[in-house]
Amino acid sequence: MADTAPTGGRPAFAGAAAYVPRTVVGWLGLLFVAMLVFWLGANLVNDPSEFFNVFFIGLTNGAVYALVALGYTLVYGILQLINFAHGDVFALGGLVASSVILTWFDVGGESGTGITILAITTALIVAVLFSSSLNVGIELVAYRRLRNAPRLAPLITAVGMSFILQDVGLVKWGVEYQTVDPLIPNTVAFSIGDVDFQWNKISVLLLTIPVLLALTWLVTYTRQGKAMRATSQDMDAAAMMGINVNRTISFTFAVAGALAGAGGLLYFLHFTSIRYDTGFQLGLIAFTAAVLGGIGNLSGAVLGAVCIGLIEQFNEGLELYSPGSDWTRSIVFGILIAILVFRPEGLLGERTPEGQ
Amino acid sequence: MSEAPQKFGGREPSRVGRFLGSGGGGTLDSLPPSVRRLLLPGVVTLLAFLYPTLRPYLDDLPVIGDLFPAVGTVVIMIVFTMMAVGLNVVVGYAGLLDLGYVAFYAAGAYTAAWFASLQFEQVTFHFGDVGINPDLPGIHLSVWLILIIAGLLTATVGILIGLPTLRLRGDYLAIVTLGFGEIIPQFVRNADNIKGFDLTHGTFGISPIDSPGFGETLHDAVGLPVNFQQSTNRPELFFYTALLLLLFTVFVCVRLRDSRLGRAWIAIREDETAAAAMGVPLMRTKTWAYAIGAFFGGIAGAYYASFKVGAFPSDFFFNLSIFILCMVILGGMGSVWGAIVGGLILSYLDQEGLAKIGTAIGINDVPKYNFGIYGLIIVVMMLFRPTGLIAERRRKQELEEGVSDESLYGMQA
């Protein structure tokens, strides 16, 4: 969903083996990649089963990040706006889900399977509806008026919106973490070699993958998806072709919000605690993921999210040469900066004038 | 860039004249423009310098008497205002959204901490320090010297951050600066054991930091205080110095705005492609904006660390960057006077105002929601008065008349 026609940039990964850097920056990038490969390789050889266990955890976390990252990428694709408030929409979705589970159903670790499933399903529906209407509302109130303003104006507004939403969470839910017992048991579903696959992690993937497939179908094959792609390519031309641009943009925000709501619930179930400012941190991580994959590109966002999830877990879980959890955030943002400097179009994105 | 660069003064009716209601032909208008244009800033500066003297009397005023901040609070307000004026160079003049300004502030504060404390006790080096036992280990330089060092060092950091990132445009740049704004505080928190070397003393921060002063010689000669820390009127001394620093910052920023470099910044802000086509060197001009913004951030950070007698990693959180950005937006992007007004208002609210308002309306939690309130200010300003309280003329044209082509299908709300 890049906003410009391909400008003859090199296709992703094509001829990667024959890639010879032309600049100092290029060589630095290559060195960086080589170090990464060495680090992972050394750990893989050192303790393969640990490596794959960590890999699986990273994959699961990455799946949660992917839901949020997709929201950033959808909105960026259509408006070229970094929706800073998206992380907070996600957090509010998670908080609403936590209220549904904890207050409405009062579900804990000892509750029966039936009521737990009912609670989670209700929480999913409520969180999705809440987050998507919230996101549409934000677009209506804060971004629509600024559509023809200089590009920094909506970005600054989004930052302000993010703070407002955080404080909404703070007023309603307070500073304490909302915590829940692990509702999905972490019993081992199956093992391959020494690597265990637990139910609670598999369930995250079981929810995320269908959502991603549905989204791909929505964007690729439906009429509405076609309208979204057209609007993202050229708003004026789309309007002339009879596409209701405003409604398409609202729809995009609704989809992004729905993903954020589902992500919020999953985050709450998976990490078992959520707070008003969770969204800010996670939003930045998810945004990094979207940029890493190539912002505006749906599969890129998923790939980037999985990469970030893996890197985080590798950094915290691997034995050899790992900087450790003190440095996780620095590493994530270091990657963000490195990607923007070395390859602004991301892993899968097309080269756009923005990145030059 | 087709029209001639506009400057203040000139044929325009005097701002001071309008302000004092003496329209055309009053006595003020008979003054030469150069004097006229300095009149209002001069009066404001004079009043500001008198503030510590006047403050005891202001307290006695009915109703509003309680609202006046303590002199110590005003020092903090001035430091933040300095940062707002510095950030205004980056965001307002050059139109580069910097969401990591706090990084420069941290760099400045830690420069002060390194060069004026016991941190590096492996060495004993004294130069121009005042009121400090000469046998005390660690590096102790004169705080005045450190302000300059901090400014230059931070400007260098700004250039280093800028060189690889300033190629990016608009929102990408914002994200990269945000990344640096997150990394540097974490680095500061974690860098207490780099191969056994304690660079930043981790979460505890570095304290105490030496105080500025003028030493025995100047004290005996002209009566300047030996050391601020040991003086009875410490807040007042810091106040006067902070005000001088702010004046210096404002002077530099105003002069820069009217310089060739300043016009290049504005050209880039309005249309980067057109500016490049007109021969404005994009990278160099942007890097200068970054370096100068960083320079003042560094000085402010170093001065604040000296005032607080310490540099602590908890001071450098991301929200602070937004807080300072909010000052610039509230005041009016691109307008130095706007940045000053915005900076003073918001830092006052942050330091004392919100608590006082909270007490007045009976909700004690108001300061807790400070960032929500700032967020609201940002959103409301962007939606309803994007030019800020004190609009800069060019910015106003840009925002109200738009820089892009007319929309084909009237999507404006």
C-alpha cells in the first residue's frame, strides 16, 4: 500500500547474495547483519533446544505485536500519518477487556472452562467494538479537519491524542496493573525434540493467524479493500472514481481499531497484566515493527513484528553475547534507527521518495 | 522565496505603539525604529529582573497574590523556556519535528555532572572551580566553562545524530529522534558498569554537582558572590544567571532567524524541494538547525543540573520531550516570543499552577493528569489555532492558506 508508483527501486531480496555496498553506510549495514548472523549462529550451535524454545516465545510475542503493528501500517498506508494514539487505543481495548473478564464475569484461574471461554469471547467482542469505534471517533474529531494541513500537524495532534487517551485510562483504571491468572493453561500441547509447544502460546497463534488471513482477504478481494487500496494510492483519483474517501478512511480506522482491540485482549491474556501506559511502550515497539517490515505493507508489518518479537526474546533469553533485558528497548530502537537510516523502505516495502 | 525577506520593524506600525495604544503619531512612533522595536522586550526584561525584589510585595495582592511562583520555581521555568526557545529553532524555524529533545537535555546535564562532581574520583583535576576543597578528587571545572562545554558537546551529539538521520523527511525524522530520546535515557540508566567503568552511576544519578560562582578574587574586587550554593540568596542568584542565559538564547535565536541561515531554514520548512532547487544546501542547513537546538538544550541541561545539584536519569523521560514541544506549539511554532510565553505558561502550570488550580477546584489529583492536560492543549491548539498564541506571520500564512494545492473535492471539514 505504498503511496507512490514503483520508481524502479530494486525489488526486496533480489540479488541479495550479489549485493555489494556502494557507500560507507552500506558497509556498516552489512557489518551489522554479519554480527547478527554470528550472534544467532553461535547461540544455535551452543544450545539448539533452548534456542528454539526462545524462538517459539518470540514468535508468540511477535504475533501479538503484529496485531498492533498492522493498525499502524493500515493507517499509514492510507493517510501517511503515524497514528501515535494507536498504541493507546490498544491499551484501552485491553483495559476494557480486562474489566469484562474481571468485573463482569469475575473469572479466575479456578473458573470452569465454559465460563472462561464465554468470558474471553465476550471480552473479545466488547474490546473489538470499543476500540474500533474509539479509533473512528479519534479520526473524526482529531485528524479529519487536518487532512489538508501540513503533514506535521496531524502527527503532532496524534501525539497529543495519545496522552489524552493514556490519562483516560489513568482516570478510569488507576495506576495499578490489571492482572489476571493465566486463563489458558500452559500445559504442553506437543513437543518436537526438546522443544515444548504450550497451549497458551499456541492459542495466541491460533487467534492471530486467522485474523491475519481475514485481513489479507479483506484488503485483497473485497470491494471495500479495493477502495482502501485505491484511496491509499491517490485520494483525489479515488474520489473521482466514485469512492467515498471519508467512509473508506473511517473504515480503515475501524479495522485498525478492531485489530488493536483484539491485540489488547490477547496481550492481557498472554502477559496477564496491563496498565494505562502499556500502550505507549508497546505502540512504539509495534510501530518499529511496522517500519522494519516496510510501513504501509501488510505482510511487512507481520514480518517486522515477528522479527522484533524474536530479537527481544533472543536478547533476553539467549546465553552467548546477549546484552540482556536492560538493553532491550535500546536494541529495539537501535534497530528502528538503523532500518530508517540504512533501508528506509523496510524489509518488504517499496522505495519511496520519503525514504530517499 | 520570490519576495524579499521580511524583517521586523520597517514600515510596519510599531508593535510597541500598538501595544501601548498610541497608534499612529504618538510619541513612541517618533522614536527611531531600532529603539522602538526594543522597547517592549526591554520593559519585559527589566520587569523580569525586578521579580525577586518585587515578589514579597506581589504576595500581598488580593486574590492573585497566591499565584506568583517562588523564585526557585521561576529558575526552573526559565530553564524550560530556554529549552523551548532552543527547540523552536528545530521545530519552528526549520520544521523538523524533534521528539527526542530530552536526549540533548540529558547530554547537557551529564556533562555538568562529569566535569563538576566527584564522579571520576580516579583523577583529581581542578580548574576555575569555586568554593571547593582543592584536594577533593574528581574533575571540577568552573561551571561557566562547563556551560560552554556542555553546549558544544551537545551540539556535537546533535550533529552526530543528525548526519545519518536528517536525510529522512518529516515523520520519519520524528521517529528517529524519538528513538534516540528513548535510547539515551536507557543508556544513562545502564551505563554504570561498562567493563567495570562507572560512567553515569546508573539509576542513582550523579550528585552533588558543583555550584556556579565567581571566586574570591571577583568577590573582593566587585562583590560578586563566591559560590551560589553557599550564599544566603541562592535562588535569586540562580534566577539572575538563568535570566541572562535566556536573554542570550533569545538574542541568538532572533538574530539567527533574520540571518541568511534563518531564511534558509524557513525556506526548507515551507518547501524542501523548492528550497533545494533554489540552492539551499539541505543537509548542512538542517544539521545547523539541529546543532543549534541541541546547543541550547545542552546549556539548559547543564545549568539545571547545577541548580538541582545533581543529574538523575528519572529526569529524562520521553514525556519531557513532548512537554517542551507542547510549549512551542502553544506559543506558536516559529515565534521566539511565542516559545517564551508557551514555555513560561506550561512550566508554571507544571511546577505550581496545576497543584494550585487543583486546590482551588477541590480536586487534588490535577497534577497527576498533567500530561493528559498537555495533550489536550496540543490537540485543541492544532485544531483551532494551529498558529499558536503568538502567531509567526509566515507560519500563519502556511497554516491558514495552506501550502498544498486546492483539494479537488472539498474534503475540508
